[in-house]
Amino acid sequence: MILLFLALALCALFSFLGCKTWRATGRAPRGERLERMKRLPYFQDGEYRNLEATVMMTSDHSFLSNLWRFLFAKNPDRRPTVALPTVRTDLHTLNPDLNLYVWLGHSTIFLQLDGKRFLFDPVLTSELPVSLFMKPFPGTDLYTPADIPPIDYLLITHDHWDHLDYGTVRDLRPRVGKVICGLGMGEDFEFWGYSPAQIHEMVWDDSVALTPSLTVHCLTSRHFSGRLFSRNKTLWASYLIDGSKRLFVSGDGGYGARFAEFGQRFPNIDLAFMENGQYNENWRYIHFLPHKLIQAIDELAPRRVMPYHNSKFTLAPHPWYEPLDSISHNAVGKPWELLTPRIGEVVYLDSAQTFTHWWVLTPDGRGLRRGE
């Protein structure tokens, strides 16, 4: 009854906020798209399933109790109290022939590889309804859709609000060549004005050749999907981009046997973008706990690691700086190199760079953490 009341309250709120807010929730798959989904062995009883048995919430507390704790419990340092140090890079003026990436905060990555431009999981606006529950940390919202140059490939790992922002993809539409996403999300993009010809939907273990020397592989993940009341109607995924550099994009998802498999199937990964943040014991199977992240990286065996999914939003009760503290400590002595650029800092894939522990001190020496 309480959940029904909450659902009705949300419906009333969204109705009050207007049709644009409703539009942001997307549209349920239908027609031939839905029929294709039904033919997949991991689409059962009207929803996608993880390949490994996965419990979403392991807490003994109810959903509402966990929600109350998340919203109102006093957890120190969940947000920084001063603006984070960031870099303002003019993405439009970057040489498109250089292999590089720029982290734009949370899981949004601007990538140039082999003359093609990619944008991963773009969240660059703060419109309703996202602004109700996702407030960027001070200083982390300096990039907007206007800062993004024409993109060859918009790559989406899953449809959660912190990975697929309606305001961003709406504003980017005239500058996007193709959308690469899991099967089912194409319905959202068509609803938002993208043409079917722009959308390439993939399923697990699917591949698409973008050029004769550049291929994207859609790989499994261990997560879930849904933008409001629907659940698991669109496919979540990780990706392997195989060109002159071999890049792994984890998206969201808990640890599983797939990382050892990926490491054997795709040896010599040059760079892995790995989810690191927004974890909790209560959802340990659908997000990496710190020690499981290290195990996954070791099994994947990349040359370099970029931790992301941190330092912009509070979506878990841990201190905001804990994910970067943890992986920095655990990376010592490992065969892989840890990359920790600031938001907006250009990272070149063909050369070595050094990075500071920017999340500890600002450039002028002031502490970023409470009490320092």
C-alpha cells in the first residue's frame, strides 16, 4: 500500500511538472523490437535477466527504509564542501586525429580513437526530474551539451538516469552520427526524435564493425535497467572497443565470472574504464565493492585503468572521496597503471602522463575534506 501511494504521488508530481518530464522517462519497447527481445534466452517473463543469479538488494530492511536512510541518514563527507578542481578544455579544438579521452564527470567520457569521436553515457544537464535527486558536486557541472563537438558514436551502457540524460541527448541530436545501445533503448531514442537509421541496438556477444579497423563488441554485465516504474525492459551492457587501441568500458555492474572470460577472450587491453563508486553492501551484486573491483581488474588484465562513476553525484552513503582513495591504495604494486585525471583533463592514449591525488587537496593547498 505504501509503495502504491508513493507511485501515485510520483505520478501526480510528474503530471504537475509537465509533459517534458514525462517524455524524459522514454517509451516501452513495442512491435518488431519487442519481438526480437522475446527471442533472446535471457529475456524471460517480460524482462531481461542477468546470466548469473543476482539479488538486487541484500538488506533486511524494506525499500522504503533503505530510501529513508539514504535520504536522511547522517553520513560524513557524502558531498565535498568546496568546488572540486577541474579543467576547462575546449573539446571543439582538439585535433581529431589524436587518440585521447576526457572525463566529463561520473560516467561521461569523450573519446577520440582512430579518427572517430565517441561519447559514453552522457549526463550534462540538470533538468527535471533528475535535478530532484541528482545534484552535481560543486564545480563538476562545467560541461554542457554545447561543449560537445559532432560525435560519430554515442555509446550507452544502460538507461539509468545517471547514464542516459534526456536533456543531453535531446540537445546533441543534430550532432550525433550513430547511437550504439542495448536492445530496447532504441525505442527511447526514436521517441526522442532520433531516426531509426541512427540507432544500432546490440545484444550480448554481438559485434559491429564501425570501420574496417574499428569494431565494437557488446558484452555481458550484471546490473539492471529502468527509468521510472518499468524494470529491465532495456538491455544493460559493457563494451570492448577494438581498434589501434583496445578499450574496455564496464558500465555499471557487480563482479562476476565474466572478467576472467573477457581477459582471455580479449588479451592485451590497453585501457579499461571501470565503475568505481556508488557501492554499498546492500547492493553488492550489482555494483563493485572496492575489493571486488580490484579482483575484476586483475582478471581483465588491462595495461591502464581509468576509474569512473564517482566524484559528481551522491548515489551511495560512502564518503565522496573513498572510491579514489581505495583504488589508489589497492593499485600499489599492481601490473596495471592507474589513471586519475581531473574532470576535463585530456588524457592521451599514445603517451605517458602523471596525475595528482586531486581529490585530497585543491591546487592552492586547501583541504577538500571536512576538517582538513
